[in-house]
Amino acid sequence: MMWRLTDPQHPAYDAALAAQYGSSLEEFYGQIDQVLGEVMPKVDENTTLLVLSDHGFAPFRRSFNLNTWLLNNGYVARKAGASGDSSEPFAGVDWSRTRVYGLGINGLYLNVTGREREGIVDPAQADALLREIRQKLLDIRDPKDGSQVITRIDLASEVYQGSVRALGSRCAHWV
């Protein structure tokens, strides 16, 4: 949220707010470093300390709606007469014709036969479908500047060790 105050190219950049609050992100990182400096000496050799983020740290100047792209490219289907204006994200989805859907900001899931109530994707075709979508998404360019919209897509089966079934073996995470 505060990144926009450090990036003059961000569409919501405000020079006056940046002058007042532009250092808040760097100050916050300094505070976190201080806390880690206090915690680390208290951690023994049998303890694993993880420091992580739920998202990346990079400029966020534009957004990409994955479900809209899936709808426009025939992977998601709407029920006849559905407008897409509902406050329920999937209210108008015709699951009997939807092969893929997105959840959250970085998860893509297949509507797999035998797993989802109205699954239609044959499990034998799942990997091929994910690879097809991955390539199409990686090929998307921003119409404003020609830059690559999505720079990396990881299939769960390629990045998780052990039983990926518990993690959703037919999903992809994109960044």
C-alpha cells in the first residue's frame, strides 16, 4: 500500500504524500530488522525461524484480472443471463462448462472430474491444460508498454515435494 509513495511512476503517486510518508516502508523494514535482531539470539539450533511475506515487493502499477482473462478465453463460462455484477464472485458461473477458475490473487484451479462437484476436466488432461494456460498467460503483453504481464508461473506439481495432492495437485500459482 505504501509502495506507491516510493515510486513516482505509480499511477497513484502523490508527491505531497510521498514527502510526508515516503520513508514509512523503509522505516518499517528497519523496525522488523530490529525485532529480528532481538529474536535471533533467543532461537536455539533446533528451532527454525521463518521470515516471509504473503506477496512480493516490487512495483505494482497495474493489475490483471485472472478470472476475466479466463472468461474471455473460454476457460470460465457464465450461466445464461448471468451479468457478472453479483457480489458473490462465482454466482453466475456455469460449472458444467467451466474448466479453470482463479481464487485469490495468485491461484488457478482446474474443475476436475471426480474432485469438484461439477468437475469437467479429465484428470488425464489436467497437466496439458495447465501447461496450455501457462504459456498463454506468459505470452500476454501490457498494451500500454509491451511489457510481460506475468513473469513466472509455477505448477504445484513442479514446486512442491512429497504429496502434492494435499496441496492441490491440479493448480498453478503465478507471480
